[in-house]
Amino acid sequence: MQRYNAFSEELKRVFGCKVQRLSVDAGFTCPNRDGSVGTQGCIFCGGKGSGSYGILQGVGVADQLEHAKEVMVRKYKASRFIAYFQSYSNTYAPVEHLRRLYDEALSVPEVVGLIVGTRPDCLPPETLDLLAEYARRCYFWLELGLQSPLDRTLCAINRGHDLASFSAAVSECQKRGIRVCAHIILGLPGESREEMLSGAEFLNRAGVDGVKVHLLHVMRGTRLAELYQAGEVSLLDRDSYVGLVSDFLERLDPRIVVQRLTGDGNRKDLIAPLWSLAKFEVLNCIDHELERRKSRQGSRFCQARSTPEESGPHATPPGGG
């Protein structure tokens, strides 16, 4: 039994077949790197943009997608695909340029939708209106990096925007019918366990439609790597992370689609934690922990709505069956 609202299950319901995301690097930059907001970027982000490995470099969007399609057909027997504009801030350009890129992606055969990753401070009204067009036209998600619900943490990781900016962006998306998937990181420096778990409660209140949960991992060439090697940052062990994610899911509104529960950084550049490379083992451990608890996504969310006084960190969740 699936104990959380998995993205893979939504894709099966919508398309009735195997669907895979194909990552695209469309040559964007980021206001936190080009000087508009800052020049150093977030402390965890490398020189190629977070999560940009494995993409065919030096060719256009359509060629990247065609190459990635071949790989996914061989590996997963996929028959439909979603173009995932992943590297850097993929709305950080004039509307005309964005339209050309998105249309090029949708022109590729068997590409049935778009996922666009960006920052909450890269969404002027004209860009939001453009995204709303695609939300009506095809299967569409907008991914917004939040990382933490705490302004002090956003400052510490050099995020370059505050919580209010994220909330305002989500509100504008909701007005236009754009589904939002929020990125959040567990294990950020200086956050207590309860502060990390408060991220689920914030996302519930914000009304986001999806979430990607990441563990804090250290990649070469980042400011985070310098801090880690200097002994200024500690990382979660696997058992702690599994327990934390399970607690997070229990507090998460069950309508929110879970698109990711762990990170899988490039093996060549990953410094730590090395246990994160065994992605499917981590996912299996999360499944087993929820099963052991007889719990599921939203167990404590539902309880909190009916009996707030019993919804603290030590409350016993109802059975998930």
C-alpha cells in the first residue's frame, strides 16, 4: 500500500502509461549569481546550477530532449515525457524568450507537459500570465525553491529572498490556476527538529500542490563544502533522516503531491553523506518506517485539524491501514 500521495501515481492516473521527466538546461542564470540579488548563489548550489548533472550540454532544448528520450525508453520503457526546465531560474528571461523555449520543448514528439523550476523572485506578472497559458494548454507544474520556512535560515544559506516573497508568489500562482511544487531541505544548519517539521505545516497553510523534500548534501565547489570541511556543518545520518521524513509526511496535508523524498547528487561531485547515493534503499526505509508506525501522509495533519491539543510532536498518529 502506498502511504503517501506519490507523483508517480498521479502520472499513472493522468496518462495511463509510464511517464518520465527529462531534464533540460536552457542556458538560464540566476539573480543570486548575476548581481541582481547577489553573486555567490545559495551555499549548496554549484557552478552548474543545482541538479544540473546528466544533461547533454551544448545543444538546444529539442536535441537535449531527444537524447534524453532515448535513454529513458531504454532504461524505463517510458512512452510519454515531461520536459523539466531544471537548471538555475527558468523564468528569468523576457516572456518572448520563455515562450520560444517552452514551445520548442512541447514540439518534441511524446512530450506531454512542462515542469519549470524557478525562484519566487523571478515571477513578474507578465511571466505568471504566460505560465498560466501553459497550465491551461498542457500538463504543467511550476517548481519554487523555498528550502526553509525560517527567514534566519534563508539568510544563512544566502538564499536572496525571504519567506514573504515565496508566499506572495504562491498566492499569485493560485489566482491563475498554476500548480506549485515547493522545494524544501531537511537538515539545514541551525534548525531544530521541530523547526524542520514546521515546514510541513507552513506548506499546508500556503496551499501548495506539491513538495520535493531534499536532504542537505554537500557537493564539491560550493560554499557548503567549505563549511563542512571546516567542521562548521553537521549532516543527518540515514536513520535520523528516515525518521524525520516520516514525521514530515505525517504532518503534511494528504492532498499535496509528493514528488521527491530524498536527494541523489552526482556521485562524482558528492562529498557527503555518501549513504544518500543509495536512493532506493532510503526510499524503502521510509516506506518501512511508515508501515512500522501504521501511519501515512496526513496522519497528524488530520488529527491536528480535529484535536489541536493532541497534535504535538509526541502525539500518537491514527492507524494508516
